[in-house]
Amino acid sequence: MTLSVDSVRSTITTHFINGEWTDAGGATFPVYNPLDGELVSESAAGGTLEARAAVAAAAAAFPEWANLAPGARQLLFLKAADIVERRTEELVELMAVEGGASRAFSTFQIRLSAAMLRQAAGWGYLPAGDVLRSDVPGRTATVTRKPLGVVAGFTPWNGAFYLAWRTFLLPMAFGNTTVIKPSELAPRSAGLVHAEILAEAGFPPGTFNVVTHAPGAAAAIADVFFESPAVRCINFTGSDKTARILGAQAGRALKRMVLELGGFNPVIMLEDADVEESIRAVTFGAFLHQGQVCMNSRKVYVHRSLHDEFVSGLTARVEALKIGDPRDPEVIIGPLINDSAVEQIVARVKDALDRGATLVTGGKADGRLYPPTILTHVPADAMCTTGADETFGPLLVIEAFDDSEEAFRAAQNTPFGLSASVMTQDRARGLDLAARFDTGIIHINAPTMASEAALPVGGVKDSGWGRSGYYAIEDFTELRLTTMSSEPGRYPF
Ligand code: NAD
């Protein structure tokens, strides 16, 4: 099965298990375009049986994949990168109709994905371990990095194309085989299209498997992952709410888990910040993918001396962003993913306004389209500003400060710890503030929303744990200690 631009809509999709496209006995569920409710696909509604078959296929493929020569693996990854680029136009179309992604966001994901594939292609050649010194006479000791086995991945609907690569490509690059359960909201861009690409590139059957499911049926598949001894790690990208459920299961099953979760991602603009640059960085950081990315900025703390200039400049810039059907290449703000996403932002804006906040721009839904919205003078107890929860949409709160230490303490007052930014022309001061931030990522003079294939992205606190890029080796391998003694041992008894 290969998608083409013409067949992006109204396609019936199947699972991908052991290198074959298999249906679930005809059971399907519909996937709709979030913009207009048009049918995008009928996807296979899988469950326990398919999940078990996928895990078995991945387990059977593991020994050969783990021992494949680095050069052979490298060729496969490089080929997959070329296919991703060749299919750019249909991928852009798919991400638009399935997830509401603008061209700017989908091409960003495509570039990152190809870059990650090309980087991962070489990792098989990196040193596989160390030789250690031993105090025991005649003993030599080595530690070797070994793949874990089967890694089962949960992928989200947002940023689905890139994040799905991140979910299985990193484990596979270190010799693991994988089973992916894509989000039911975007089963193709969150997993199935990757199966097409890997199949075309020639990845061996079973190394990569995808099982899709109807809404409400995720837990049955998760149960299979947690119960299967062959699954050695769960790689989850999604919300902290789901992570808490799955984390409890991981505790009971004693499974390793990698968690890439949400964030609140504050920006602090010190009094010497370049206002024009800050406006550009915050527009991108807060409103890329209409605020539905884990690293989007949710709040800007701006020095009072810059507040008015910043707010008026930012407002002018975001009001110029074209809103509409993301298939129009000029559209930057597409639809929110579903009605509950619209209801969440509508409720959060109303709550803030009821408490006395000022609406600077936006604030009115048009179906699933919601404009970039800026609030100022938001009381501290309004839901959108406490930092306790992401408002997963195009809503930004701006707060003026006089004392940067107070702003810093307020920005830190969130259970999340994914990303943050400091805007300042005093690099030393920026570095000093950055060093004290309790986040996995901190940028100086750049948006909170930034990703490069080589850089380790990940959070602390309720934003999860685990890192992308090469550092994922810590998550997806384990160390094997081997000793060899060439002299008789000395024992106490
Ligand atoms: P979600 O938690 O609703 O879903 C994520 C995955 O978990 C999906 O595959 C879903 O089907 C599955 N799932 C949901 N409930 C489940 C259950 N009870 N049992 C088993 N599986 C279940 O998240 P989402 O709405 O798809 O994604 C948005 C969230 O993901 C946001 O919070 C966002 O910040 C976060 N996110 C984080 C990163 C990161 O890298 N840190 C990246 C993207 C998204």
C-alpha cells in the first residue's frame, strides 16, 4: 500500500505486522479532517490479537536486527531518508488533512525526520563499550552496550510525523525492534506512513510493526505491551495524564519507560531584550501548529519598560498570520484537532476574562479555527496562567514584571520542566539565569519551540524523562559487564 496525493483521502488502512499489511477482520474506524469533518481514512480497529502478533513479530526479528552489520543498517536508514524527501508533497497533504498541520509545520517535520534518519544511520559504527581496569589480578573487564529487545511506542497526534520517527527510529538505530501504537486521531501520519517508507527502504520484516485502534481501545493494546516479557521498554510521547496511567502499569510490570510529555514553557524578556527579535521568536514559539506542540510558549514575562512595545508589535505580527485550510501554503494557523480542544481554549479564555483579564487579540472560535489569542493582566488564579496545565491551543499570556528574580521564580512555579527561553542582549546574564532553570531545555535568544535532530530534547519534572538524538542511547540500550580471569581466584572460604 502506498499513498499518493490523490489517495490521501478516503483510504482504508491496515496494520503493518511482520512486514505485511493485515486488516483486523474488517473492523475499522473513521478518521476525519479536523477542519471540515471530511473522511480522511477508514483505519483498522485493532486490539489484543494484533498487538500480540506485532510483539511476537518484533521479538522474532530482534536477534537478526541486533546483529546486523552497521553498514547494512546504515544503508537502510539512508534510503528511508531519501524516500521521506521524495514523498514531501504527499506527506504535507497528509499532515494537513489528518492533523491540521500547516505547510510550515509539516515541512519542518519532514526536514527534521530526514536529518534524524541520516544521523542515526551512522550510530552503528560508534564504540560499543569500554575496557575497564580491575583490582583483581589477571582479570580483564569490559562493558558493552546491548540493545534491549522490543521497544513498544505510543505516538501522539500532534507533530505526529516527526515524533513517530523519534519514537521508533532511535530504538531501532541502537539495535532494538519496535511496535508502534499510533494515536487514533492520526494513525497514518503517526505510524502507518512510516511503515510504508521502511517497507520500501527494505527494512527486514518484523523490525517495525504498527497496530492501529479505534478511539477508546488504546488500553487493551497497552495491556499487551506491559504483559509481554519480550517488550523491554515503553517509549511514550503524549500527555502527563496518560503517562500517569501507563506509569502505574509500568511500575507493576517493572518495565523501563521513556516519557516525553507536555510543558508550560515560559519566556523571560529582560529589559535589554531585542524587542523585534523577541516578537519574531515568540510568534513562532507560541503559535506554531496553532499552539498544539509540547514546546509552545504559554506565557511571556516581559520587563515593564518593554511591555507595551512588545505587546503591540506581537499583536500586529500574529494578526497578520493567515488562518484557514492548511492545504493553502500561505496558511499558518490551521484548525484545532477536535471539538474538545476548542472547548478547552474557549473555557480557559472565558475563565480569564471573567476574572478580569484583558483580551488583546483573538478569542473567538470559528468552528475548529481559533485565532492566535493574547491575554494580559491575567489574575494569578486563572486556569491559563497558573502553569498547572497546558492550554493546548493558540493562547499566550503576557505579564509585565519589574524584578527579574520575581519573574524567574514565577516562571519556575510550574510542575512542568520541558523548555524555557530568556531573551537578553547580555549573554552572561542570560547564561546565569539559564543555569538556574529547572527544565530539560533552556534557550537564550531563541523560541521555546526549537528542535534539531542532533540535539537532545526532553523534560524534567512532570514533562517526563528521556532524551532524543544520540543521547537516547542511555534509554534504549543496557550495559553488559563481562569479565575474564586468567589467574586462579583468591576466595575467603
Ligand atoms: P495523549 O496522552 O492523549 O495520547 C498519547 C498516546 O497515548 C496516543 O497514542 C493515545 O492513543 C495513547 N493513549 C491515550 N490514553 C491511553 C490509555 N488510557 N491507555 C493507553 N494509551 C493511551 O496525548 P495526545 O493528545 O496525543 O498528545 C498531546 C500531548 O502530548 C500534549 O500533552 C503534548 O504536550 C504532549 N507531547 C509531548 C511531546 C514531547 O516531546 N515532550 C511531544 C508531543 C506531544
